[in-house]
Amino acid sequence: MVRIFKIPLLVAIITFAWTNVHSQTQVPIKQLLETATKNYPAILAAEAQKEAFGERVKSTRRTIIPDINASVQANYSTYNNLTGMFYPEYILPVSGPPSTENLNNMVWGSAAGLLMKWEPYTFGRRGNEIKAAESTYEAGVAMKSLTLLEHNVQLSSTYLDYLLALQILDVLESDRKRAEANYEQAVSLATSGLVSGVDTARFHTELSKTKIKILQQQNILHEYKATLSELVAADLPENLVDSTFFRILPQLLGDTEMIHPREQLAIAEWKTSQFQYKAEKLSWLPTLSVLGTAYGRGSGVQLSNNGTTFVDNPSDGFNINRFNYGIGVQLAIPLTQISRYQTQWKAKELEAEADKQKLEEVRLALNKQKSVADNTLITALAIAGETPVQFQDARYAYEAIQSQYQAGLITFTELIEARNELVTAEIELRRSYWEAWKALLYVAAINGNLEIFLNQL
């Protein structure tokens, strides 16, 4: 029994340990990107906008459903009437036979009914409107993808800047140790009379300058962390350090076949304007409607056998006792609006042409930027292959000159120059790796696929 209990416990411990190790080994930049995707307002807004476009598609498709309205009404009025025609607005006629005189008596009337209107066939207008709505949804999807891509690229770029700032701080800390060693060496040499006492003060000044640079670099790091926290819209994880970017270089890529979200957006907008133009072009065609009704009426006015009206009880108007129902078809043809419709067609046609040209502009820009990005990556990798040579030479030169200074063979200035050249070479070495990864990020951004960048981590 004890053995049976130990097995599930062992499995639980192993599972917990694996989960803990997995969480610790997760690449920091991927963790930041996941957090930003869940939290950043602009990304959430783009997702909500996309869903709104999806609901509009559903709404447009449902225009095929008949409109059926139920109504109940009551009124209190006189019942004087004449035979004749009324225009449909601004006057509410009274139904019933003509009255022989004007009476001021008022009675109640009531009605309740259903009215249906259905347009089962729209001569192609509905189909184009649905396609336009679907294209708008595609634009929403592309806009969400573009927003996510641009934000993730900005976040990744800022994270790389933060890592480079950390590397520079590490270089400055190493330089501070060298400056302290130089100062202590100068004190010792000045005490023994091998160098001038002025060198001690000058080395002390150089040490102070290095400390100031460290403080300034720490402030830069603080600014980058604040920017990163803003971009993820959350608190940052404790461990943001990732030395991968400064240990290995990215690899050159082959051609990637993927449509950039910006091009997808331009395509969707062009398709939307095309379908809107087609729908507008069909606006001069007839409107076919199926109408149906069923209703009942009640009136306080009664009609005698000889055709005269009388009022037995004004409240009888609430007694619905007359019923009607019917169904029919109506074909409405716009006869004089075609000249107005023609200008609307032309406007939509020009809008579609404008969106087409914008698409061509986007494609032109992306093709140029892809060429520049690929060349930038090639150049960055070539430079990163040279900087280690400069660093090794600078370190060798500094160590040799330091020995010569200790022997009193060279001056303070030559040692400081060698130390500064070493710091510059070390920073340039790390910066060259950073620029190579930045170039790869640029390639990923131009190709519209951040996985190109992330898959090499």
C-alpha cells in the first residue's frame, strides 16, 4: 500500500521539477512577447476591432431574414371623414365612410397586427455587400497581425538595446577594475620614484571618469527597463539576462514565401472597395419585396343598416373584432435616380483604383526593404567576423604597454590610450553581435514573420 502511494507522489515531484526547470529555461524575450500579447492595449484593441468586423459579417448575412414587426396601438379621436387622397406624410387620415357633418364626439379605436417585409432577391447587391463585409473582416485580421508584428518588433528591438546596455555596463565594470589597478600601480611607482607623482592624480581622474560612465550606463539601463515594462504592460520578470545574443551569431536565411501583414491589409482594403463598387453599381436595379400582413381592428364607431354612423359606447374601440390578412409582391424601380447613381458608381470606382495603387506602393516598398534588409544582415555578419581580431589585438597591446609602463619605458598618455582602445574594441565586439541580431530582426520584420528571428534562439 505504501509503495502504491509513493508512485503517484514520485510522479508529482518529477512533474513539478520539470515544470520549474522549464519555466527557468524559457527564453526571456519569448516570455516578454507572450506577456505583451496578453496585456498590451493596442493589441487587445486590434483583436476587439477584428471581432467587431466579424459580427458585421454576420449582420450583413442576416439581411436575408424577413423583417417581421408586431405592433399594438390605441387612439382617441373624432371620426369625421371625406372621400379623397392624402399624401403619405404630415397628415394622418381617418378611415371609414364620409360623414354628413362635423361632430366633436371622440371615440376610442385600437389595432394589433403583424407586418412582414422580405427581400429574397436583390439582383446581386446583397452578395457584394456580404463580400465587402468579409473583406473588411480580412482587413481587421491583417490589422491585428500588423499591430502584433510591429509591437513585437519594437519590444524585441528594445530588449536587444537593453541587453547591449548590460554588456556595455559589464565592459565598463571591467574597465573600472583596470583603472583601479592602474591607479594603485601609479601610486606604487610614484612612491619608488619611477614615475612622476602627477601620474597618480591623472590615473585617479581616469578612475573617476570611469565611475561616472558606469553611473550613466546604469541610468540608461533603468530607462530601458521602464520602456520594456511599458511595452509588456506588466511587471518585468526578475531575470532578463540572455547571453545567447553575444555568444553566437545568427545564420543567413533562404527566401521566405509569406505575405506581409501590411500587404494583406492593402489587399483586403482593395477587395472591400471593389465589392462596394459592384454593389453600388447595382443600385439602379429594381427592389423586389414580399409583403405580408395580419391584423385586427376595433372601433367605437358603428355603422347602421342604412349606412349612417353612430356611437353606442366609446369604449367599444378596445374590442378588436375585425380581422384581415394578406400577402403580396412589390417591384420598385428607380426611374429618375440613375444620374445620381452614376456619380456614386464613379466615386466608388475611383476609390477602388486608389486602393489598388496603394497596394502597389506597399508591394514596391516591401520589395525594396527586403533587399536592403538582406544586405544589412550579410554586412553585419561580415563585420562581426572581424571585430574579434580587433579585440584580441587591443587586449594584447594593452597588456604589453602596461608592462612597459611598469618598467618606466612609456608615459601615462600611451597607457590611457591603449586602455581606451581596449574598451572601444570590446564594446565594438559586443555591438557587432548586437547589430547582427538587429539585422535579423529587421529581416523578420520586413518579411512579416517574427519566427524568423525567434527560431534562431
